Amino acid sequence: MPTHGTSTVETLLDLDSLLSTEDLELRSMVRQFGEQRLRPHVAEWFESGVVPVRDLAVEIGKLGLLGMHLTGYGCSGSSATAYGLVCQEMEAVDSGLRSLVSVQGSLAMFAIHHWGSEEQREQWLPGMAAGELIGCFGLTEPDFGSNPGGMRTTAKRDGSDWILNGSKMWITNASIADVAIVWARAEEGVLGFAVPTSTSGFSAREMTHKMSLRASVTSEFSLDDVRVPDAAKLPGARGLSGPLACLSEARFGIVFGAVGAARDCLEATLAYVGTREVFDKPLAGYQLSQAKIADMAVELGKAQLLALHLGKLKDEGRIRPEQVSVGKLNNVREALRIARQCRTLLGANGITLEYPVIRHANNLESVLTYEGTSEVHQLVIGEALTGVSAFR
Ligand SMILES: Cc1cc2nc3c(=O)[nH]c(=O)nc-3n(C[C@H](O)[C@H](O)[C@H](O)COP(=O)(O)OP(=O)(O)OC[C@H]3O[C@@H](n4cnc5c(N)ncnc54)[C@H](O)[C@@H]3O)c2cc1C
């Protein structure tokens, strides 16, 4: 009998034996929250493209999951592995819901926690941990995604203030955020600012017509002579290493999250092939089906092992960016392959929102692109192995 809500796919390799009792209990709690509170609504949120992010943030905050891997300021200081497992369970429901947790905790809160002043941490983090304040992370621009070093957003000194000008695109939650982490080019190099979105000259607009990550708010924002005091500048961040450190945190969550999405596809498919009859017997009884299912379960198990290994490295404080790239590249790529393969087994039913598979497949197209595209991660790994940068 599975314990801690362990799923069929998870029992194949008994990977739960690698987890502590506390981690299993946390996973079980988040899985239950996902199944009871989120899953019944997620297809509707995806279809309408309207998701109650503010309400959900407060509920998720009450569970202690926002910025959970940070210490102090209302954050619980959990292990990296525990945080990864939370991402996994959120993404088993929908990548958009995991994005909410990642962007809030790993991008916006991490930036303030890691690079901010004591005053900034006190000002923003407790409310963000509670989900009462929403943060966003503005790095990508219309013309600069994979190459953020080309950014055109500027920060210019004016007495003791800074004047920000520019625009950011594809920014999760910007149109509903209370604070935007803005990365801008200054004479000193790239700087980060915690900008209250109520500041005059800041305007954000939700981006619509997405066919992926529909249960997530994606926005663009402009900065039109936005004046902020020097106290809004993140004092610890100088150069691209500022935003890149945050991205590495969020990518780590995706390594686990993608496993959740793939697991959910495979679980749904296993249930389907057991009852769907073709040519007078269940689809599960055909060798072609079993070959697909076995291959997917093998890849899923490998992805889970990789995630847990990276979790261990991170908990030991010795994870390197190229190792996170290995995890992000492999796990998202394989999750997407699994989602597409599951879709074939569901036939026409596979394209409807009655099953989670096409929703996960569509979402994973975004996950493949954001937080560093697959190609960017190949280049990071290639550089680590050869010593030669091939970005240009
Ligand atoms: C739903 C969603 C939410 C997002 N949320 C955020 C957010 O909250 N904050 C934020 O800042 N950004 C966010 N992004 C933006 C995301 O990070 C970028 O889309 C991503 O970095 C890729 O940039 P791009 O879309 O401009 O693609 P491009 O950089 O234009 O890349 C296009 C193609 O070129 C390839 N390519 C790029 N450089 C090279 C190279 N040197 N060699 C070979 N191939 C290369 C890429 O791999 C890709 O295949 C989000 C994106 C999406 C879709």
C-alpha cells in the first residue's frame, strides 16, 4: 500500500526511499492541497486565461510555501530539496501555478533577500511570504531575452534619486504586482531596483492570446521617467551576475517541477489505457502501448533521480550553474516528450481539457523557453566542458 500519497509511477523505482520523512510529509501536504484546492479549477483557469492569483498567493503563503527556502523575514528556511518537491507538486497540477511559486520566491523574493538592504528585506519580504504582496522580476525585454546583457532599460542618477526608462516584456505577474524587480543598465553596469508598481511612470498590461501557461498572468511593463530613491536600488547587485543568480534559483525549481508535470501526464495515461478499448481489448494490453509507457517511466525515473541529486548538491551548498543547466535542459525536454507521447496514447481525447495532458504539453513549451532556453543551457554545459564560450 503506498504511503504519503505515493503514486503508481513513483513506486516503480522506490525513489521515495531517498526522501526524509519530513520531505514526504511536506510533499503529501502540498499534493493534497493541489488535488483538493487547485486541480478541480485548473482546466477552467487555463481555458478562460483567468486565474485568481492574489487569492491563491494568500492561500499558498499560509501554507508557508512562498520563499520557503529563504531564511528569516517570515520565510521558513527549508531545504532546497523540500522546495523542489513543492515545485514538483505545484507543477503536477499546472506549470502556471508552479510559476507563481517560483517567480514570487526564487526570483522576486530571492533578489531582495540576496541582493537587497536590510530595510528592503523588512519592507517587502514578510508580506511577500504571506502572499499579501506580489512581486515580479523584470529582466526580459522585447529585443533581449536569451541575451539580457543587451538590455536597453536604463537607470540614470539624478541627485540622490534614480530615473528609470525602458520596457520589459513577458514578465510573470507584472500587471498585478506590488513590487517589480527591475534590471537596468547604468554607468556602473547592470543594477537592480525594487520598484513599487504604484510609482508614477510605471505601467503594466497583461499579455493575452497565449496558447501556453494560460493559468498564469504574463505582462509587459514600461518605465517612463520612473523616479526612485537610492534606497530602492538593490545594493548587493552589480552586473549580470545579479539577475543570473536569481535565475539559477528559479531554474532549480523547474528541474523538479517538470518531473511533476510529466508524472501527472503518465498517471493520467496509465488510467486511460487501462479502460480504453481498441480492437476489442484495453489499450494497456498492446506491446506498442507498453513500450511507450515503459520508456516514459524510465525517463521520468531518471529525471527524478537527477532532480534529487541536484537537490542534494544544493543542500550541501556546492551546486554549480552548469549542473542546474543539466537538470533544466534534461528534465524539461523529457517532460515535454513524455507529455507529447502521452497525448498519442489518449488519441483524440488527448487534445481536450478533460485530461491534463495537452495542457501540460502546451505549458511545457513555455517552460522549455523561459529561465534559459534549451539551447542556452546546451551552451552553458558546452562551455563548462570545453572551456570555450559559443554564445556569440
Ligand atoms: C510564459 C512566460 C513567462 C515569462 N516570465 C518571465 C519573467 O517573469 N521575467 C522575465 O524576465 N522573463 C520572463 N519570460 C521571458 C523568457 O525568459 C524569455 O522568453 C527567454 O529568455 C527567451 O528569450 P526570447 O523569448 O527573447 O527568445 P530569443 O532569445 O529571441 O531566442 C530565440 C531562439 O534563439 C535561440 N538562441 C538564442 N541565443 C542563441 C545562441 N547564442 N545560440 C544559438 N541559439 C540561440 C534560443 O534558444 C531560441 O531558440 C517569460 C517567458 C514566457 C514565455
